[in-house]
Amino acid sequence: MPDTLVAIRIFIDKNDKNPRETWLRIGMILEEFGIFLRKYQLFVLDDNTEIEMKNEEVSWEAVYDCCAVQGREHVYAELDTKHLEWCDAQIFFGKLASEPWRISLVFSEITIDEGGKKFCDILMSMSKKLFVEVQGFVGAAAYVYPFFNYLTGALAQLCNERILYAIPQEEHAIWFYLLNEEIYKASKPYLEGLPIKCMEELPNGGAFLFVDYPIDFEDD
């Protein structure tokens, strides 16, 4: 796992019966917040066949149809943004093995650092809308290294126990949480004692919990 990544993950608590439609909805939301597909995509199929897409060939529909061949249940793509001159970011949507369906957004530390708090705030607003629109049940974001195990463990614990009662104390271990209504209600007795800087209730009855920005910015 590279040591320069900031990751956002949202798990979906259902077997997605129309993943193509969900993927297109995800694309619409990302573009609403100024994040779109890079105009060059390279895909490697299971038989090592390489497929390139350039410029007008690239669309959310074309990417899904390319990745979904051979019975795959996941889609991935390179991302770009109007907010920065240069962007290193990727998106993954789907499921692997027995894991729940999920959306994973990964940004290089350089991209986050260049964008600053303003870009982080855009990503948080986007994540909240994604969570509500795709009927997510839990989500979290963190600076991946050395906290990859914290992010993975936090999400595994929430998936299994459906309650948030502790947050890693290490700086930048967790950026934010997204909880559905069930987990939010079960967690309420514990939230007051946790290091949460801001809490916002969401239209789906769940909550967004801001812990801290994923890296230190110069204006801190």
C-alpha cells in the first residue's frame, strides 16, 4: 500500500441489483462537485488484454461497460478535478469476494495538500451526498499510511457491530465517519465522549462526524 494516499470509503448495505445505474448516479454526483473522469483511461482485463480510452471515448457508461466484462463485479477509473491544475485520484465501485458493495475514492497526499481545506470541504460535502443517495450504511475516511489498519478496522467493526463507541486517538487516524440512522442511533450514547469536532445529521436520518482533516495544512 503506497504511503501517500488519503482514502474515502462508503459501504452499501445491500446487494446492488442495478450496479450500472448506481455507477452512473455516482458519476453525476462527482461531476456536480467538480470531479470527473480523466480523459485517458487504461484497463487491463483478466486475460491481460489492454483497453485504452481517450478524450470523447471516455464516459461513465463506457467505463462501466468495459470493466463489467467477464463477470466482474467492480469498476475502477482515474479521476480529475476542475479545482486543481493536477490531480492524482482514483475511484473503485463494486465488491470483492464476500465484502459488501462499496465506493472507494483515493487521492494522493500531494493532491490533498494542493487543494487544502477548501478541497477537503468539497470532498466532505460530496461524500455526504453520495452516502445518502446510494443508501450507504457506513463510511469513513483517513490518511492511509500508517493508519490503513485503523480505517479497515474501523469499517469492519462498524459493519459487524453496528455501533461506534471508540475512535483511534492518533492524529489523522480518521478524517470523518458516515453513519446510517440505525448505527447513529445506537452510537449516540457514546458520541459525546469521542474526539469529534463537528457532527451533522443527514437527510436519511444518519450522521456525518468530522474528526480532523487528513493532513496538516500550512495555514493551521
